[in-house]
Amino acid sequence: MFPDEPDQAAFLLMLPLLPRKEPLELFGQKAEIVFVVDRSCSMMGKQIAITKNALNALLHALPYNSKFNIVGFGSKINSLFPCSAHYSDSSLQKAMKYIKHLEADLSGSDLLRALKEIFNSAPDLSYPRSIFLFTDGHISDHRATITLVKRYRCDSLLYSIGIGQDADRSVIQKLSTGSTTFILSQNDDFTPMYQMLEDAMIPKLRNVRISWSGFRVRQSPFVIPPLKEGEITTVYALLEKGQSI
């Protein structure tokens, strides 16, 4: 838009970002996967059975050069390991034992507290972190939780897996900064979930910032999400009035 008065002109800039292959290779194929499991009362019965089955499948699909943890949440937090462990035969056996005894027995649904604990743990830059959330979406304080997830999307992408016929689809989709899928029964195809894991393992450029060379701009998105090789992310900038380019 260009008004008659030059000093009132407004300029909108568009910057497409397309990462090249070379810098992404520095990250390798290592990754940290944190499985966050809803163990609130609303997950009793079929929902927790579906979750155990899906979690078991994903665990066996992890590559050996990854790290992982399982964090159960309700009114309190129950984790498999104090912090993520390297994937090995030993850690896998411990995880299988944890899953065998997994129940919807943690009362409330305080996902916010569980995610704060994860985000407050500094990520290992050589193992880019992704979070896989298993939930029916019936969580407390979902607005604050969604805001928190968006704030930390550069450090940790969150992939949402909605569980059961009564899942709150709107909340589950808004929680995701990666992608979303839904598992309605134990007979559902796990292919979309495996594709999510493949996406999480793709190297990405994180914590990207743009210098606008002294211009005063309003940038959107303000926080640039992790950039994937071969995928264009467009950033817009509105120059404040009184500036020229």
C-alpha cells in the first residue's frame, strides 16, 4: 500500500526460507524423543489400552542412535528415567516393563506441569528434541498449555496423537507444532504415526533469526519454526511507517 504522502507509506516484505542440504547434515540423524502419556482418569479403559499398543509400536521403531524417555502425567508426573536415556536393548526392556504396568491412575490432567518440566531441561543440541503426546485432549488449562508449546517450538516440536472416539480434536490439533493424527481403536493403521516419527528424525535448522538491517518491522511468524530441508517457510515483515527501502 502506497499513500500519497511518502512518509506514510507502508511496505510489506516477503522472505522465503529454503534450507540447503549441507548445513542440515551437521545435525546427523540423532534425535531425542520424549513420549508424554496422559494417565488421567478420562484415559481409563480402551484409551489407555490403545495408548499402550501405540507406544509399544513407536518404541520398537526408534533408531539406536536416539535418546528417549516416557513421561506420564495426571495430577502428578511419573517418568521412566530421570532424563532421556540412550536407546539400547537394556533401556528398551525397561521401557517395555514400564508400559506393561501403565494405567490411567494419576487422577487429574495437568499437562502444563509436565511440559514445563521437560522444557526447563535444556535440550542436547546434538540430539534435537521432539515430543510425542498421547492424550484424549481433556486437559486442564489448555489455553496456557497451548501458549507454552508455541513458545518452545524452536527447542522442541510437539507431535499430537489423539486417543479414542471422544478425543477433543480441536485442543489436540492446537497443541501440535509438528503434526497430528488420531487413533480411534486398536485396529487402526499406525502408518500416520510412523510417518510422524520419520518427520521427527529429519534434520532441521532450529533457532533461526532474521536481521532486518536496522529496519523497524513487525515480523510474522515472530518465532520462526524449525526449518526442514526442501520445505519453504515464508516470513513476512511489515515496515513501520516513515521508512523506505
